[in-house]
Amino acid sequence: MTIQDWGITYAELEPYYDRFEYVAAISGKAGNLNGQIVSGGNPFEAPRAREYPLPPLTTILASEMFAKAAENLGYHPFPRPTANA
């Protein structure tokens, strides 16, 4: 099997992801705005031009318990983007 990279970069795709997120009213917290890591978001995501159109959803008890356990282990949990709107 021959593996080949895409002929385009994420930087070229990002405006289309951004446009869809605003059309679909995605909730979330950016972790990398224009190359600057933002606390509370996903620090591993590729650079994005702007925040998600809606803030992260309110956490439920299970999510709070998971976040607390992860923080106690030295991890930095973050809310994942959702399309619940």
C-alpha cells in the first residue's frame, strides 16, 4: 500500500472548517488561536483563526468528575467541540 500525504495543508482547509463551524453553530473552546496556546482549550489542535461561535456547553456531573480525576493525575482536560445547537 502506498501512503501519500494530501496535496493541501491544514492552513488551506482551516477557513472552510471555520465557516462550517459558524454555519452549524458549534460549541467549544479554542486551544490554539493563530499559533498562541489558549488555556482551557485543546492545546494539541492546529492553529485556528478565531474562537468557536458558541461557548462550551455546561458540564454535567460525570464530566466534572472526569476532569477532576484527570487533573489529579496531572492532565489538563478541556471541553470538546459539540454540535448540539
